[in-house]
Amino acid sequence: MVSNNARRVMAQRARKEEDKEARRRQLLDAALELYRGTSYDEVKMADVAERAQLAKGTVFLYFPTKEALFLALLEEQLFAWFARLEATLARGEERWTGAQMARTVAGSMEGEEPLTRLLARLQTVLEQNVTVEQVRGFKERLLEALGRAGALVEQRLPFLKPGEGVRFFLHVHALVVGLRQLADLTPVVRQVHEAAPHLHPLRVDFSRELTEALSGLLRGLETR
């Protein structure tokens, strides 16, 4: 039988955990709000603390570096996207065409600009200056998500061989990174394009180009 003192200790621990999660949630929400309106380089840890209405030192208790904060934000955004996509892929049992799969995956990225922008910085920025434990946890979860989503893609596309569903998502990642970098114009480049209409063919429509690239990739796999 649990004593009253033990119950009080357990209740205090539970409240502390709830408080920790609430502060972590505040910081992630604040970072996302700031990131939506500006760039990664412009977001400062002090700004995040101010937006979350917490002391600056509190940020570093939960996220020792800016990279750690934004890697955690990317994790949240990425796995929420995987969950939504998996739900879509799991509906029904009919087989899909490659074009249908391309439209579905590319369409699922619409409105996900913070996610795609963070993915473009994953290897070069966010996986730097973070702990081995954080990266390992992220990679383990990523492998599980890729396995689930890849299996669903293989069920929909009978021309894919076992394991090619995971490889498909690796190609999706590569295309998202490259196209997002091409689509995001710096203020200087945007000014040049506005002053020189003949340069407009250099502009990249992220969603359209991703759809066409994925369609071409799957068409090649289907006709091999």
C-alpha cells in the first residue's frame, strides 16, 4: 500500500514533469512563430525567450544550443507530417499510379514551408553543435517513420521492389532540400528579378517542380 507521503512525492514529480513539458512547448511554439516570419539566422535565443515570456537562461536549460532547439522543432514538424501522410496512404486498398503518388506527396508539403526550410538546413546546420543522444534519438525515430511510410508506398505502387519505398523518401528529401533552396530568393535576388522580367524563368515554383520531379522519378521506376 502506498503511503500518503509517497503519493505527495509522486504528485509533485508529476507536476514538475508537466511544468517542464509546458515550458518546452512554450519555447518550441515561440521558435516556430519567430521562424515563420523571418530566417533561421535572424532568430536569436533571447528573442525566443522573450516571445515565450521566459527568462533567457531558461531556454538553455531545455535547449543548450540554437541548433538543438531547431532540431527539436524540425523533429516535431517532420513526424507530424509523416503521421498525416501515413494516414492518407493507409486509406483504402486500391493501387495508385506514380503520378497520383507524386501529387499526394508533393501536395502534402503545401503549407509546410517551415518544415521544408528546416529540412534544407538539416545536414549543414541543425545536426551541428548538438549532442550524440539527440541526433541518435532523431535518427531512430526517422528510420521507423521511413519504414512505415515506405511500406505503405510499396503497397500502393506494385512496381516498386521491397525497400524502394524507403529509397523513394530519401529522394523526396533530396528534392525538397534542393528545390527549397532554389525557390527561396534572397532580398537582393528578389529585387533583381523584379527589375528584370526576362529573368523570371529562373524562378522556381516549389510545389510544381516537386510534383514533376517525383512524377519523373516514379515513371522511370515503373518503366524500367
